[in-house]
Amino acid sequence: MQGFDLRFNEKLVTVWSAPNYCGRCGNIAAILEVDDTGARDYKIFHETPKEFRGVPGKKAVVDYFL
């Protein structure tokens, strides 16, 4: 999948917002920008490589809040 899908003579656009959703869909994501003239610009996003995924660690509590 390319992140978006055009149907009905390009009058309907479906945009996927999560690349490779839950690690099993294999799709690409996109954002659609439409300007004042109706021109469309698609921003395409691929999934983050596995080595960069994960839950961020907790921040340490600063002493002056204790």
C-alpha cells in the first residue's frame, strides 16, 4: 500500500495514518495537504526500524521537586 488510495475519479481519498500498524499490516502512512487552489500534496511515512522502537525511559525527578 502506498499510504493513500484514490477512488471514484479521484473524488474520494483514503489516507492511512499508521505505517505498518501493529507490526502486521505492511502499509505505508501518509498525510494529505490540500492548498487553497485544491492542489494535493502527499507526505509519505515509512515505519520506524525495529532497532529504534520502544518505550522511552522515565525521566529522573529533579531534586527541587522533592
